[in-house]
Amino acid sequence: MSMIALDHHFIDEIIRGNLQEEVFKGQFGLEKENARVDQDGKLALTPHPSVFGDKLDHPYIKTDFSESQIEMITPALNSTDEAYHFLETLHDIVTLELQDEYLWTSSNPPVLPSEEKIPIAKMNDPKEDHYRVQLAEKYGRKKQLLSGIHFNFSFRDSLLIRLHQKLGQTVSYQEFKDGMYLKVARNILRYRWLLIYLTGASPVFDKTYIERCVHLSNHLDEESHYFPYMNSLRNSTCGYRNEKPYYVSFNSVKDYVRDIRQFIANKQLLSAKELYSSLRLKTAKGEDMLAELIEHGVEYLELRMIDLNPLSKIGIRHDTLQFIHLFIVFSLFLQDEPLDLEEQKQAHDNVDLLLSEGIHAKIQMDHTTVSMEALALEILDSMMELLNILKPGDTKDQQVIEQEKKRILNPQTSYAAIVKSEIEKSSFSAYHLNQAKLYKKLSMEVGYQFAGYEDFELSTQLLLKAAIKRGIRFDILDREENFIRLQTDTQVEYVKQATKTSLDSYSTVLIMENKIVTKEVLRANGIRVPNGEAYGNIEEAMSAFENYLGKQIVIKPKSTNFGLGITIFTGEFSIEDYRKAFEMAFEYDRTVLLEEFMTGKEYRFLVMGDEVVGILHRVPANVIGDGLHTIVQLIHEKNKDPLRGKGYKTPLERIQLGDAEALFLKGQGKSAEDIPASGEIVYLRENSNISTGGDSIDYTDEIPDSYKQLAVRSARAAGATICGVDMMIDDYQNEATPHNYSVIEINFNPAIHIHCYPYQGKNRKADDKILDLLFEAKR
């Protein structure tokens, strides 16, 4: 006899309304707590990092109960994929700001000091501070350090509106919507033991945890304790629970609110937040959440039983999120049955039974005794049946369910079993500290990336991450154009490609965009610039060929950026080479400049406001010979560096082998098939732009202030707040004179990522400086 009954009438209505795809869509949000630990795996007793600003008002990064416990919160997003990647980025941001600390990878606390030494979070809000003190007195500080992940979900309003029109016209829309969420909530609560089993990953805890639980447990070693079948300490009697079970009605929102208010009135709960239920009904934030629920109804569900998974860098796997989502949708399609007090108690007892006896435990279901394993398999089979009806042929979701089914059939493959097995090789503390160190290393390797936004230019990714760090909200206005909106409670800023902002006027951009005008403006302000001529067509340029024979010259488009269309001749060149250089330049502009080649080395000065934020020497694209491989093969090998990519989405660009590179090799008497000697440096371009495969070396601390002052003067001459000043310097160890430097360009849209992640040197935090100028300077 089947224990699980799908609501086939509801399924038929979904199909008749052609809502099969819509029912799987929604809004997804994640909240994650991690304890911070020191290098020995002990609870960090340092304050919440000040770099994240106000921990009460920050939309993304807060503190939880303890000053040592950091909380990361994603906004509501359109898919589990987006929520996963946003949480990954939050995790990376926090990790990289922790200096000598780490994010603890277990839901169970790390090595703890005595109760009184665990720091309670100071929120600078008397009400919030008092609430935390009361929790500490009531439950003890150690228990409050249990951490986990909350999964927030809402169906799309468009789905609920259409369902209301089809099925619920006898009640108001709010009543109908509440009814849908309450149905899902009841079914999740009834079968939450399955989610706890499949997401449980905290089977072992440290001897410094609550003495009562340590005393009752077994131990793997002197430090590491466990209960035989317990896969989630956090969900157990030793975990994140109230002093006793508080059952509230899920029959209606009014009943739910009434019961919670009664517990508060009887002083059993301090507030609605203290109800540590596996699931909460939620609405928009307000001073009084319960009043908001009555007025506006349920806006989303919050699932609170999910452990941090030490097997994942961010504490949860993407396929776990997919499964939880499928389970929520499945709960909507189950027969709607009441969840009275006795059934709530039974559901609560089922969790305890799972955690004390394991997946083979026997439970009562419809007056029948059944093993949890058998019922779990039936639930998963019913989920697969529903998928085959609503999404026939969708193998992706089916694979997720099949994978969870294997965890039921093979308990040794559960997350908790794997974690326990790994801990047995060392200890609870050593295992989780090693995981934390590994994950910090992984975060550092991709610190320049905004996960899920890799299609953006890298400079924009960095600016968005800097905004998140400060608690500045953002919206994507035009993804293809890298056009974003940054917003605080008091200010809105529109930014394109990271450095095109309201700080620079349109006329300033036009000055910098036009190289002829740039030179005249700089020359008029006493800045040395190269001499040259402008040509409007190739015939005019070719007629001047004889004038430049034997000279060192640069040919480039009048209006260019990223070093495109530029050719530099420092040695002999033929008339064919000369023509080819102009042809390439004319591909980017109707006017091409021919300028004298300025001696010295080229440096990029990043000017922001009245200061030079960073200085880079950009080494032209090059390879180093090994006496074995051709230039083509060496380029291929160098391009394997994960920091190299295409389209300004990585700190370095891949080296190309196109016409410009072939022409430059020809000028050296080489070809791409040559085999350079071991240690021989072969340059593939004269121009040193990172965008053409060059290497970036930071010189900010080496270049004298006299050159920095010239760069700032150049920016001021054009009226620029943010710009890149390209300067040739004969020898930077000598102070600037009127004759030993030349400003060859000012760039209106300078890439900031090359200063944040140089090939050699330190991060100059140019992303933070943009936000300083946009928000702090305008206060």
C-alpha cells in the first residue's frame, strides 16, 4: 500500500493551465552562518571585521549570535544556480578579508573557550544587544554557536495569481496564497526528517562543546565525540532547539501568529525569532514580523534544518539546493492533509528517531509501521513520478533524485558518513581546520571573480564585489554593456564598465578619447607629448613614407582604447610593413596618428581623484625559450595560466598570434615556427598593453612622486577624475625633468583589474577607491 499520495486533481489543473514550467520557477535566497577560527582551529575572539561596516544594516554580511559568528545573506534570486553563485562570492569576499583567520566548515562549533569568554555580538542597538544576552543566559553561549544554512523560497506571483483564478475564487488572493504556502509547510514539516538525513553533515563534535552532550556521547579520540546514528548534532536534542518543543498551528496564518504570540505572552519565548522551528512562515522585514504576516500574508518559506557541508567550499552543494527545491515543489503536489498537534509531535519524534537509530528506524505512518528507508525511497519514487508527468525527458532533475536515492540505499555515501570517515583519519578539529585552509586557498585563487557573473568585464566584477563588501546594493541594468546601478539608502550611482561614472563629464571623455585633442590639451598645460601627424586616408599616409625611413615611429588610431590597432616600429621597416600598419589602424578609426617613438619604458599611472592609486610597467607579450619548443608552442603553454583569459574577464589576457604579432616577429628576423634558445625572451609586440597579452608589474612604491605629480597634472588638464595616464620614462630612478618623460596617452576607461591583480606586485584596491570617490566624496 502506497504511503505517499500525489494530488492528481491539482496536477491536472497545472497541466490544463500549461503551468508545468511556471511551477518550478521562483525566488531563491540563502543565509549562511560560519564561526570564525584562528590558525589553530580555536574560536576567534576578535571583533566582527570592521571592513564590512555596520553589522546590523549591512544587507549581505552580518553577525549572528556571537561576535565570532559571521552571517552571509544573498538577495532573492531567480534560480538555485544564481543563489549558489552569489553565496560563493559572499564566501570568497569574507574569506579574503579574514587575514589570519578562517571560516569554520562545520555546523558544530570549533574548539571553544569557557562559556563566559565567548563574545556576544555587539550590535549597537540596545534591543538587539539585550536579546542576545537573554539567549546566552537561557541556552548557553556554546549552543548558540551552532551554525547552518537557511533556504528561502517563494513561488512566482504570476503562478499563484493564475492558480487563484482557476482554483480559489471563493477566497481572497491573500488567503489563497497563504493556503498554498501552508500546504507546502505542512508537508515539509511532516517529512523533514528526510531532508535532515540527506543534508546532515555534522556527526562529530569537539570535547569543548556542552558538557552534558559530551558526557553522553562516544568518542573517536580524546577530542572528537559522536553519537552512533546521529548525522546532524544541530537538529538533535543537543542541538539548536528550544528548551522544549513549541508546536504552533499551520492551519492558517492567524492561528500561526496567535500561537506564537501566546508563547511570548506566557514568557516561554522571548520573541518570534526564538521559535527554533525547522520551518518558518516569512514576510517582508518589519518591526513586527507577526503583524506583517497578518497584514500581508506569507511571502516566502524559510527552511532552517540544513547543515553546513564540510565537503563543499561554501557549505552546501549545488545539487543539494536543486533537491531541496524539488522537494518544496513536490510538497505542493502532495495531498493536503491537516497537521494537528499529535501529528506535529509525531513528526518531531520522527526526527529524534532518525538521529538516534538511523535511516533503518521504524516509524508509524497511517497506523502502519514502516522503515524510514522504505518510506524515503517511496518519497523519492513519487518525486520521480511527478517529474515524469510535469517535465518528461528532463534528465537533469531526475539525476538529482537518483543521486539522493543512492545515499538512502548506501548510507556510507551520505555526507555525514563521509565526514565521519575523514575525521577518523585525524580528529574533528584537525579535519575541519584543514578543510577551512583548503577552501581559503581556493577562494584566493578566484578572488578576482564574481561567481555567476563571469561574463562581465573583470573590472566590473571587482567593483560589484567591492560594493557587496561595503553593503552597497546593486542592479544589473544592461548585462552586455556592463551597465550597473549602485545604491545606498541615500544615494544612487550609475556606472558603466567600472570607471565610466558621474565623476567625469562628457567633454572630459571626448578629450581623452581623441588623441589629437589630448595632445593639444596636455601640451597647453606644459606636459611633454610626442610630436606627430594625423592622416585621414591611406594614400595620404603612404605619400609621407619617405619622411619616416630610418626613424622610430608609432602608428595608431586617433580614438582607441585597449591598445587596439597600434603598431610600433623601432627598427627598419618596409613600405609593405608601413602600409599594413596603417591598414590595421584604419580598421579602428577614420583618422590615424603617426608619432615619434618616445624612448624609455612605458608605465600606466592610474589616477583617481587627486592621487595616483597604482603604477604598472606593462611588459609586452612575450615567451621565454627552452630550446625545445617553437614560439607557437610556448605561447600555447603560457596561455594555460588560469589567470589568462579573453575579453578582460581575467587579470591577464591570452597571448594572440595574429597579424600584429607576425609583423613584429618579422621585424626581429623571426617566425612563429622558430625555436628560441633556452632562457631567450622573445617579444611578440612592441606595445605593452595587458589587453594584447602583456604582463603587469607593479611599480607604485618605486616611482618618484615627481612623476606621479605629472600624471595628476595630466588628468587635471583634461578635467578627469578617473583615468589611465600612459607615460614613457627614461629612468624612473631619476626625478622627472622637462626632457626625460613623455605622456603618450590618457585613457578614459582604464581597466582597474590590472592594478588589483598584477602579474607581480600587490593589490592596489582600485575598486574600493572608485566607491570612495562615488559615495564618500559626495556625502
